[in-house]
Amino acid sequence: MKSTALAASAALLLLPLTACGGSAEAGDGSDVTITVGYQSKTINTVTAGTLLRSLGYFEKELNSLGDGKHYKVDWQDYATGAPITAQMTAGKIDIGSMGDFPLLINAARGKQLGRPTHLVSVTGYNLRGGLNTIVTSPNSKLAALTDLKGKKVSTSVGSAADGTLVRALQRVGIDPDKGVEKLNQQPAVGASALSAGSADALSQFVAWPGLLAFQGKAKALYDGAQLNLPTFHGVTAREDFAGQRPAVLEAFLKAQSEATDYLNAHPVAAAEKVAKATGLPAEVVYLYNGAHGISTFDPAVKPQLVSALKKDVSVLKSAKLTGDIDVDSFVDDQYVKKALGTDYAKRLTATPAPAASEVWPKGAQKTLSFKSPSELLSYVAKHKDGIRAAYVPDATTGTLWFADKAVWVTDGGRLLPFVAPATAKSYVAGHGGARVITYSEALGRAS
């Protein structure tokens, strides 16, 4: 089953080599088409995709080049990174965005097929790995990773979420190849499999875990931030395209930076724009992309992210998805450095905003921040009918989660939220007198 799944993945990458399509290469005259591959619902990439497209910043930057060319942007939306890589290696997509593991496959396929690509910027990241989560059905009796032994787990092989699954299982002594029955499925298919009971758990990337939890269709089993390993999404460009049209690539990266600034300055408005474009609930978008969301947006290619990318290679090699990858030669931040100028050095050393509890009141264009989860609960208890969403950071990992979906622990006078039951129980085991309580009980204690 696994070899069949891997073969299917390889076929997906190779099939489009004969596909029709256009890219900047076709623009030898005054009319030039730039083809951008993005993942609208992978909302950790919005500054290079959904939000950027909505704001029109790339087109504006292209129009200001003043080189006598008439530019058109062809935005192509995909569910995962694999088809974007396939189209890039076929010369049909110029710029693409995808997660860290797909980026490595992008590097490997590009080199293998004579269409080298380069990582040119980052979209969103989480330094602990909180962008990926393993979830189970709402009524599942599974309470810890060790319970997955012998179970069916859906994931997208070769994705960052698959990498989280592999590493998490290894840490608890389960062979990720033989200890579970891995189902290689697209995120939407996996979500349906979980609901139908044909999968016991689902390991996926942003925004699927948060979406399913918000809809009441899943609950968290494992917070990817427990790995304490950075995960991110980034922008990749074909080497030949970058060489032929460096000004265009720089224009894209300037536009990405502007979209990043917009998101950081107007997180609620940005969430609403992304929600409108994708059909995702704005509350879910904000969970990841908000002021204190799981994802931090910054185009700078930070050293710790490159270091994490190098560590990811071994996971893909063990799955026989790639061979050795020269990460240093794949990473090329010269274009984003030039695009951002002196601002790049500042971005390179910037750190994520500290974790905070937030409430999004109904009808409000801004959220309210609280110093502690207890203060948030006190506010929610007094304004139950006026709350659109409430978010709290995990007490140990800092991963933001919906307050009513979190696992709550009382410890003396404190009320502490956790994304997953296992981390809550671990905390209780190490703190005498602490115990797990329901969300209703937590509200009652805070009011």
C-alpha cells in the first residue's frame, strides 16, 4: 500500500511534464505572463498567495517597473505543493509557495529534471512546529500518541504534516512505517475519512486541524509544537526565470513584503479577506494568521529555518521520497535582500509576538487581548452572547487554540489551557493538586 502511494505521488509530479500552459518564457514581446502557483486554503502562504492576490500588490509592482512590458499574472490555485512542483519542473509555473517538506521535494525534482529551483523567501513560520496537528474524531477514545499503534492515520505523504507524524511516532517508540497504517490522502479526503470512521486520526497542516476543531468534527490529539522543531512555508522560484527576469522576482518579493505588513497591521481585516477568498471561516483564519496566531509572517529566510530544513532531509530520505539535497545551494535570498534593502537585516532578527489570549467580539474590527487565560475566561463568562471567537495559548507550547476546544487544567488559583489531552495530563502529573476540568467548569471558576 505504501509503495503504491509513493508511486502515485511520483506519478503526480511527472505527469504534467507534457501539459499545456504558459509562463514568463512565452513573453518574448511586450506582453508577458507571470504564472504563480499558490495554495489558497493553506493559509500559512497567504502573503504570497491568497491575500497578495486579493490586495493586488504584485500587479501594482509590475506596473511600476517601467520597462515597456505589459504584465499579466496568472494565479493558479492548488491543494498541495506537489502539483506546483510538477508544473514548475515543466516550466509552466514561475513562482510557487509551499511547506518546508514540499520545498525540499521541489529542490530535488528541480535538480533531477534539469529545472533547478530556489527558496527565495519565507511566508509564515512557527519556531516550535505548531502549524501541524494530529487530530481524532470528537468521540474518539484515543488520548495519546501511543494509542495510535496499529491504527489508521491519514496524512499527505511528503508534506510537513507527514513529517510531524513521523517524528512524533518515533519519539514514542512507534515505527512510522510498520506501527501504523498510513493512508496517503489529500487533506479534504483525509478529513472525510476521519468523519466516516475509515481513519482513526488525521495529521495535517494549517488550516485543516483548526477548521475541523472549529466545526466540531475533530479534537486535537497532538500539538506539533511538542516537537520544538521549526516548521514554515516559503516561496520557490525557477532558477532560469529568476535569471531572465530578476526585476519581476524582486517585484513579487516587494509585494509579498507589503502584504506581510498589511496582515500584521490589520490582522482582522486580513482574516476577513482570506475568508472571503477561500470560504474558510474567518475565525479559523485568525487562529493561524492573527496578531498572536500560530503562524508568524516574515519574508526573511532566517538561519534557524534553514537549519530545520536540513534536518528535514533525513525524514524524506527514509521515506525514499528524495535522496541527498544540498540545502545551502537551494536557498537563495539575494533577491529578497535586494527587494527589501536595509529592512531585510531587521526582519532577519525579528522575533514572533509573545503568546496572548484574545477575544474577537461579534461585529468588532479589532480583538481584545488579555494578560492571562483566566482574565479571558472572566470576560467570556460575562459576554457569552457577544463572542465571535476566543483564543488561548497552550500553557507549555504557546500554540494558540480555541478556548472552548482546549483542555483546561486548574492549578491552585490558575486556569491553564492545553491543545492536547496528553500535555494536560503530563502537567497534572507534575503538579500536585492540579486536575483537568471541563470548559464549563473553567468558565464558572473564572466568573
